[in-house]
Amino acid sequence: GIQVEQSPPDLILQEGANSTLRCNFSDSVNNLQWFHQNPWGQLINLFYIPSGTKQNGRLSATTVATERYSLLYISSSQTTDSGVYFCAVWPRGSYQLTFGKGTKLSVIP
Amino acid sequence: NAGVTQTPKFQVLKTGQSMTLQCAQDMNHEYMSWYRQDPGMGLRLIHYSVGAGITDQGEVPNGYNVSRSTTEDFPLRLLSAAPSQTSVYFCASGKEITGGNTEAFFGQGTRLTVV
């Protein structure tokens, strides 16, 4: 099946810093989603982004489907950004949404 | 809309017991699925359904059964619980976007401990 790799696995930031999270996938996809799992375990939809760039406040995401990667940018990080960020892909021709192992982000004051 | 609702939120089972995790959605989504989340493993797909009466296996189906008799509900059954099934379980439903793409939305999770 398709492989989804996220980097870095762990990231510690000072409040106010910027960061870039990366997601690489091994095969063609119909769609890609980014999720934030907050410290209470809730999975929150951030972006639905099969290709191109989207922005939502301090967060933005870019997917380059032809090169099989996606990037999530977090600017001016806040302590509430802490948690785990997951990339998940819908492989082409499949309904098996496949997750990476996540990037654990800790934002310290 | 309540979105995706999972019950219970927490459960402790003894080895060998059976139980059903409930999942309901009120968004009229055709796609529904179950995942388990273990430390360091991300989320792994157990079973999924693309409509009432249609189910299929995911990456880790052993020890779990599902059925889909209505669009709204997708219960997950553990027939004989084992300690290896201790995990956090998430249910998701999927909104079909144009062109056959789907966007998934998740419930709040069920934390299951098997002793």
C-alpha cells in the first residue's frame, strides 16, 4: 500500500517562531488532508488540499501532487498550536485514507 | 448537526468479553470508517464502508466485525476482546467532493482498555 512519511517526528518551538512540516507520499493520490490532534485527543480538520496552496489564518498548506509531497506552514506559533499534526492521503482508486505517523509539536512560552 | 458521535467515550473490558462501539453521523455521508490509534503508530484503518450494505477491510481488521444497515450508523464489534486491542478508536465519516474526492471528519474517540 501507499507509504506516508512525515518529518520531523518531533519539533519544539519558542512561541512566535515559524515552522514547516513535511509530508511525503509514495504514490498518486486523489486527495490529501492535514489534521491537528490537540492535547485532549480530538482530531481537527485543518486542510483539504489535493493540490495547490490554501491559507487559514496563521496556517497555510501546499501540495505538489506531481512530486508527491505536501507542506504545512505554521507562522507566529502559539502554545495552543501544540499537539500532533497528521497528514493523511486518499490513494488514487482507493477509499483507504492512510495516515502518516505525525509530527509532535510543542510550543513553549 | 452533531457531526460524528461515538459512544462510549471510555470503556474497560475483561479479556474475552464482547462489546460494540457505536458510531453515528447526521451529515448523510456515504463513507464511514473505523481507525485505531496506538502510540507511535499513527491511525490505522480497521474497516470502512462506502454505503449501506457495503463494508470492506482495512489494514488491521482481525478481531473486529462491522455492518452497515443504515447510512447513519456504523458499529464496530469486538467479539472476544484481547489486551492487544487496548487502543483509542476513532470513527470517521466522509463528505463526497466533486470528482470522486472525499473529505473525512472524525468523532471524538473511544478509549478502550482490555485487562
